[in-house]
Amino acid sequence: MIIHERISAVELCALPWDHINARHFIVTVEIRAPGKYAVMHGGHCLGADGVWDYEPTVTERTNEWLESHRFGWHEALRRAAAATLTVSVNGHTAGQALAKEASQ
């Protein structure tokens, strides 16, 4: 029997991986269909307009929603990398969190 494998998600973060709060700032690129990827953060899905939305259940996703929330691999990585710099947790981006720590 042949065992098949694939990487189904990639994590990106603007904080070092060993930072105590890194897990809160992770943005993932997750495969959803062949050649189609979602950019996710904390249960929210990034739209083409740059707005984070809750990802509806499969039966509630319209074609229009899918077209605006699914990207090719390179586009999804580009959007995820940009999102790591702007996503906020408790009102702070990763850069602001690091700056706050440095000033204390």
C-alpha cells in the first residue's frame, strides 16, 4: 500500500515562533480545493477586499463568496504575508506588541 501525503496548511507569523504570543498572530494558508486556498486567522477568512469574514458552513457558501475568498497559491501566500503585519489581537498588531515589550 502506498501512503499519500500533502501539506494542507502553512503558518505565517510576524512574531518569532518562540514568542509567548505568537500563536495568537498566526495567519494560515489552507487548501480548500485543488488550486484554491483560503487565508485564515482565528476562524476568520480573508476576502479579496481585505476584510476578514467568518467562513460560512459549506452549505451556506455561495459561488460569489467563494470567488472572493479563494486564491491561487502565490496570491494566498502574498495576502497572508501582508496580513501578518496588519492583523490585530487585543487592538495591537504584532509590531505594536513587540514595540510595547521593548519599551517596558
